[in-house]
Amino acid sequence: MKQSQLFTKTQKNAPKDEVSTNAQLLIRGGFVDKLMAGAYTILPLGWRVLKKIEQVIREEMNAIGGQEIFMPSLQPKENWETTGRWSTMDDLYKVKDASDREYALGPTHEEIISPLMKKFVNSYKDLPFAAYQFQNKFRMELRAKSGILRGKEFLMKDLYSFHISQEDLDKYYEKAKQAYKNIFDRTGIGEKTFLTFASGGSFSKYSHEFQTETDAGEDIIFVCSECSTAYNKEISDEISHCPECKNHTFHEKKAVEVGNIFKLGTKYSAPFDLTVMNEKGEKTPVIMGCYGIGLQRLMGTLVELCSDENGILWPESVAPFRVHLISLGKNEEAEKIYKDLEKKNIEVLFDDREDTSAGAKFADADLIGIPWRVVVSQKSLAGGGVEVKKRNEKESEIIKIEELLKILKK
Ligand SMILES: [Zn+2]
């Protein structure tokens, strides 16, 4: 894409009321726009990042047998009354239409998927299976001040799994845990993300969160010094040693919850009478699990982790483009390289702007944070090629154009 065609522009300063690093950099770079506290428009550059994160998650969900669906955000009040959450869930958005009929704006979809599956599931032979979606969720968030880490409306991947027995759920739950680890590794936050024990509810002693260490975090976790498993503050009273390795020493860290997985048991299948016939021909409730990841939150956490004083440093796996090609002065060579890269399906943002200084172009490149910066100028061409620098490196080097195409094809 040509940068001259991009309708967004970078900004020197972020809005004064925006205190978080993630929102400051994402707004300045033209990735997102703040509509109001807790609600952000995703702009073209940000959408490319979010779509890449989405694709990594989709591949991992498909790998554990997830089938993708799409359920409505607008949900009938009756479903929420069936589980009792219409009156007990504090952060539920409730809306009314002109005929006084009431609806929930979905913060989660157990109330929709449980009755849905009643229509398709009759026998133990129909189990197990899992379905997931990417859907906008709504939460009445009164303290939305962490940029895109905490939204009133945000995109979430939610997977639900359905089982005949606790043992089968336990087995699937371990697979989902591994898929989550893969997602955080692949998106570049794996090293700082800890599997964290959290309270479990009636069906299991613990649930699990995935907590990423960052000063921007609003949660406190305690990380085992031996095995790096963590537990969160709400269960700190009931824990005396590491649930995985029995070690006693922990490090306290600030963290952001980037995902959670939960054994629901029959909590939602029972109220909707979601049952199957077991092998003996007896009616038995379906056992469920649920598994969530907030996409903007993952993107914001990435920015908190992968940035410096000049801007963002996107990992290659989720960068909006792989190459930022910068033309200094008018030169046909840059245009040619741009076309070559496009032809080879190497994603490139081409800074072809003619009215912008070299300094401003470099500042924009640092702010936007594309992994490879390639500068084409009379000077670089006289030196034998193009000037290449990775965003996370200080020094640039001149390499031949053919060499560049070879490196980037890898
Ligand atoms: Zn441990």
C-alpha cells in the first residue's frame, strides 16, 4: 500500500486524557481512534494487526477442532433470566426497544450457545465438539482508563466445548491450554505470559487465566520462582505453595489478563436442559468449558511490551506490514522495488510521499513500527543498493536490491 493513499496520518501528540502507553502510541501511529472512554475505532493499520492476531487464534482454535460460528450481540432478556444473570451480572448492558421489549448486549455467549446446541445434540455420540466465534462483546466498564486494554465494546474470541463427562472435559481443557500457549508464543508475548491459577466456581477448584507481565497491568499475580506458574490475588488466601511444583517462593508482578479458560460443568447446560442420552440410554446433562481471549487487549498488551520511546516494535507475526519502504526524493527505483515486493506477496507500506522530509519519514517509520525499514535514495543507490534496518536494531546497512528480495522471501 502507498502511504500517500492512507487516509490516516500520524500525530505528534496523543490526546491529553489518554494516559496509557498502548493508546498513546496506537492513536499517534494511526492504528486506532478514540470515540469515547472504552470505545475505539480500529483504523486501517490497526485492523491489519487485529486481523493477523485473529488469524493466529483461528488457526489454533481450528487445530483443536473448533468450528467457527457467529452469534448475535443483541440477545433476548429471557435467556439471561433463565440463568439468573439478568439480575446478578453488574456489567451487563440492557437495552429496550420501542415496544418495551428488553435485550442484553452480550458480554459473553453461554446464554445463546447452550440453547442453540439443544437443537443439534441428542446423543452421547454427538459429543464432544467445540464451537467458537470472533464477536463484539459489551461490558459496562465504569473505570475505562487503560486504553484499549479495558473496553466497553471489544472483539473477543470465545470458544465453548461440549462433553459427555468430566474426564473428557479435562482432556480437552489441557489441549485448549496448550493452544493458548501457542497463541501467546506466536503473537510475541509468550515469554512474559504466565499460566495463572484463578478461582474456579462450583465445578472445579481452579480456573486459569493467562496473565502478561507489564507495568500497565491492573492485576497482581504471584509467579512461582521454580516453574513460572502463577496464581492471582483473589485466591492468594487459599494457596500456601505452588499448585504445580509445591515450591514456596513467589515473585509479585503487575499483569494484564490476556485470556482465560474455565470449566463450566453443567452451570449453563442445566438451566437450558441441554442434555444427551448416554450409553445406557439415560438422560444426562452436557458438560461444558469456555475459553476467551480479548483481541484489542492482546494488541494493547503487545504494544506495552513491544515499544520504545520512539514508537512500536511489532513482532513480524502480527505487524501491519512486513516492510516499510521509504523513498527519499523522487526515484523510479523505489517504485520498481515496491512493485516487485507486491508481486512476491511481501506486505509493504510504501512511503511515496513527496512533500515529507526524510526526518519526518523516519520518525513515522519508528512510530508505526514495521519490522523492516528499507530506504531508497540517491545516496543508497550510489552505494550499491538500498539501506536496510530492522526496527529493533540501531545500525543500517546497504545491500543489493536482489539480496533484499532474497532475504525477505525467507
Ligand atoms: Zn512452581
